[in-house]
Amino acid sequence: MIRKTFHFIWRAPLSPLICFGLAWALAQVPFVQLFESRTLDWRTKFRTHFQPPPDPRISLVLFEDNTDASIPWPPDRSVHGDLIEFMSFVHPAVVAFDVILDASREGEGDGKMGHAALLAERAGIKIISASVTSPDPVEVVAGHDGPTKPLVHVVGDSGKLLSDAHALLPFPALRAVSWYGFADTPPGRDGIRREVPLVVRVGKTVYPSLSLQTLMAYFGVAADTVRVQLGEAVYLPTKEHGVLKLPISEDGRFFINYRYDEDESGPDFPTYSYLNVLVKFSDRFVDKKKFAPEPPRLRGGIVFVGQTVTGKADAGPTQLQAYSSLVLVHANIVNNVLAGDYAKRAPDWAIFLAALFVGYAGLAMGLRRNVSVMATFSVLGLGLYVAATYASWIQFSLWLPFTWPIFGFTVLQFVIIGRRVVQEQRAKQQVKQMFGNYLSPQLVTRMIDSGELPQLGGHEEEITAYFSDIQSFSKFSEMLPPDRLVELMNEYLTACTDIVQEESGTLDKYIGDAVVVMFGAPILLPDHAYRACLASQRVQEKLRELRVKWQGEGQKWPQIVWNMQTRVGLNSGRCIIGNMGSRSRFNYTMMGDNVNLAARMESGAKSWGVYTMCTEATKLACEQHGGDRIVFRALGRVVVMGRSEAVPIYEVVSLRESLNATTMECIGLFEEGLACYYARDWERALVKFGESVRVEPNIPGKTPGVKDNPSLRYLGIVEDYKAEPPEENWDGVYVMKEK
């Protein structure tokens, strides 16, 4: 059944409909919905860098750690009374306490706070305090006294509202003279409050939330004029702005467009310390100190009073921070209404139709385009949609679903591209069946990629040619039976080939034990010289590991195998690269004078007693891309067999991280000797080369197969020049007599 379903998705033109349909269905799973909400949080955090400042009419007074150190929480309610009295000097329109001031902790301060609230109400300052729903019976049933009234015009199923049988109300002296609203803000599954109730139900009666009651008090809207249409909006008839429409869900919840927090990079609400307000207002208005600071400008605004004491606070995670005072939830809701800044969800049906349009457009393109174009379309499509989800949230507060459209589009592209890849692979397989028997796999692959049939000819390219050969290989052939020789060479050549291919080298050919490689073709490599030098040193390190392995296999291999060494020659320059051979049989290879010079470097390494040798062109190109990671030793300027011009040559000593102190000392002494040699200071050159010969890494009679080394070689050259000095115009060039 599963196989048939997959085959249907794979083959049918309904694949966009199926992919997006399955993705939408998956988006209804709670875990996926939670992830979708998190993606909105990411957008909300990113938006803080671009959003406008909050409405200036909203301010916060927070009872924070500094205040708690002077007035431990919970404070005597007379302190709240002082705050209310001081507010009369700056005359905000509303002061909303996001603090539970219930009757369970009565004291002398209750009377003072209640009296202060009464005076504030008479002065035109509305005082709002917080209540919460409760399953436990309380002394007084909600709404039976004071100015707070239930909402009577409710249309819809109120049974879906957040509700409880009872409510925890402010103490009697306070609720008798001021309003209260319900501060219930139940968190989502991940603890974050994204949707909170604007209306709640106590028993069978509906009441406004703290934020809704604050707005009603601010705009002077009576409870019996408010209309609640569940699943649509709460309608507030105001004098200045007409009827305000606060969108709510069927269960009475408001989707918060949460913008402002305490420590985000974007502009936040003006926030004042509870203690500082008490002290500064007292200094200015009671004690009338001469240099008391100006009070904050709160006239006609809304002041939220909340708590943010560490370990005690009414706090939790928000869309912007892991821990914030929850009074910010109410402040953001009020800001949304004052600014007309409501969050909106894009309807799934509209996104689904748009996704189908894009999906079928991609399907149509996939019938005619190659895989790279289709992949580019896929990446651009995903990138543009991600950008659209951010842009719509930043610019319009419009929530475009993130998870299911991206998942559906990604699956669809895998289907379309996968089908196209299968088609192309089938076509390539047909070409390989036609040409694979007489063309190299590399050429067949390149021919398929280019879409061109193979033909004779070549072009000039800057590359590094790599030649390697096993030291004294003829003795291996004499001492090993054919099957063992084949086994040994297969293991050695596999190791070499794997390394050069890992460094993006192209295997040209095997010539017996010799390995011929080009770096920089057919794929252009700006760092071809560095890759070639690095490959040569990795091959030498791998061979050291193989020697240990072979020796550990005991009598399986003779001692000559334990001591196997390989020599590598490198040269960089412009060479002819292309298909060469007869018209019926040819291969992709390289040729030219620079290729021959690389071969001379490999054979010349034996004369100098080194294992990797290169030209100056390779050294300079390597250092341009690899810095000083590859360690070189200058061997002088020589004229190799078959050439008339001198070539500066170098030993590729090792990788910088593998260089030991003795070899470093040898290089330093050798360079001093070489400088004396160029200066025709034969005596001092003999001294320096004599010192360097004692610390050479390869010593005849000690290092298997070595008959010479650079220091010994120069001791002989200097002795000859000392006995028979070169001509006056000699420029330090040495002419090699052997390959």
C-alpha cells in the first residue's frame, strides 16, 4: 500500500496537491503547531530592530529588586495608597495594578489604599486592580458591589470561555470604590502567552479582563454598552474613535501582537522604579525640595503597576525573552488597541492556493529544465517565502504560516528533482553503455555533463603536474611473486590515488609503479599547486603508515617492502590539456614542456637524495594559497637534462606541523651554506655544508635506498669549484649531468 502511494505521488500530476495537503495535515499535530509558534517568536525578535516606539500614553511602574530591598514584598497596602496619592500630582487617566489585592491579608493599610482610590476616582483618575478566577468559594460573589459590572451583551457559546465557579477579588474597601479586571493569562503548551482572554466567565456571568477593563476605563465605556461577539470581536463604543473592534477567537482570546519587553534592542515602554517614584514624588510634592527632579509626564496616560522581583515576581517567558514581568502582556494588549496594531493570521486556504500555483509552476518548469535550474528555483523559492514570512510580520503584523508551506514545497521539490535526476541518470547510463568500454570514466562523465561528444584536441591551462615513482622498484619485481606484487601495488596505488583525489587531483595514468596526476584540470583550481604539495606530503605520511603495517605482517613481506620509499616531482605552469590519442582511441591527458619538467623533478630527486622535489613556480604558487604550511628547502639553480635554461629547484620537506627541530636546524645551516656558495666563499660553504650534513634527515648507509643528500651533494660540488673555480660571470647555476 505504501509503495503504491509513493508511486502515485511520484508519477501523478497531482503531486503538488498531495504534498501540500499532507504538509497541511501534519501542521495540525500539536508538536508541529508548537514549532510554528516558535518560528513566529523568531520573527518577533527580529522585528524589534525595525518597529516604531510604543504608544507614549503607556508607562510602567515596576516593583523590582531595588524596591524589594527597601520595601519587602508584599508591601503594606498603605504604600500602594501613597503611590495612588502621588499619581494625583501627575494625573494619569488610568492606574492599573497587575497585583492581586484580595481580602485574605487585611490590615490598616487597606483603608488608606481604599480612601486614596476614592479620592483618585473623584479627581478623574480611574484605578483598576486585578482579580483572578478561582475554583474555591470566596466571601463575596464577583460583581455584587462597586463600579465593576458584568458584560451582558455576549453573543456566542460562552461555555468556551476561560471560567471558574468563583473569583478572587480585591479587598472590599478597594473594590467598593474602583474597578477590577481579570488578570488570568494562562500560558500555552510551551509556557509562552501568545493568546490571552479578553473576557472570562465566573459562574454564568462574563467579566472583562484587566487589559479590557483598563481600555474601558480609559475611553469611558460603560460595561452595558460593550458588545462581545465570540469568534469575531469585542466592540467598544468610544466618543473619540467610534467603535473599536478588538478581534477575539471563539473562546474569547486575543492574539497579542507582542512588540515591547524590558531589555530588547527595540524601543520599550517608559519604565520607572516603584521606589524611585515614591521617593522622587515625595521630594518634589511633599517636601518640596528645591532640586527635586521633574516627575515623569503621565498626564492623561495609562500607568501599569506590576512586579518583577527576582524569585517572587509574577513573571514568565514571552516571545522576546525567557523571563519577563507579565504586566507587559497587558501593556502590549493595550498598546495594540491604542495603536490599531492588531496581529492577523493569513487564512490557510489562501496560502494553500498560492502554494499550489507555485508548485505547479515548478512542476511545469521541471519538465523542460535541467536539475541545476530546478535546484536554483527550489532554493530561491524557499528563500523568498522565508523572507516573505518575515517581511509580512514586520510590515503588516501578518502571520504567514512557516512550517507546512516550506515542508510541502521541500517535499515537492524532492519529488520533482528526484524524478528529473532519475531521468537524467537513465540517459547518462545509456551514454556510459555506449562509450564506457573505450573511454575513461572521467572523460565519459565530463562528456555527459557538457553534452558534447568526445573529439580530439586540447587547450592550454595553468596546472600542477605530479609524477611519483617507487624507489628501486625493479628489485620488488625480482623478489616478489606476481600475485604478491599485484597485491602490494594495488594497496599502494589505492592509497596514493585516494589521497590525490581527496585533494581534487585528476588521475592521468599509471605507468607501472608510477602515478601521474594533474591538479587544476579538468576542474579549475586556483590553489592547484598547494593541493599538489599537500597531496605529496600526505602520500609520504601514508607510506610511513603502510611501512609499519607491512612490517607488522611479519614474514608476508620481505624487508625491501618494509623500507619502500616513493619519490615525487612537481611543476606548475601552462600545459596542453585535452583529449589526445588516435581518432578511434584517445584519453584525457596533459603534455608540454612543463609536464616534462615535472617528470625531471621526480627523477632528479634521486640525484639530490630527497623524496619530493619541485620547481620555484610550484613553490611560489603554493605559498600564495597555503601560506607557510608547506616547508620548502632551496636546492639551488640547476639546468636539468634536456633543457638549456636554469630552473630554481626546491625540496618539499614536510608539513609545518610535522617539522621537527633537527630538520629545521638542517635547513637553516644548509641555507647559510648555499648563500656562501653563491658568494663563491668556498671555505665557509664547506664548513656550513659540513655542519648541515650531520643533521640531514636522510643519510646514506642509514636511510634505506639513499645514496646522497643535498648537503653531501653540495660538499662535492664546492670541492670541485674550489679546485677548479667557475668563470667570473658564473651566476650560481649548476648543470646536472644526469636525469
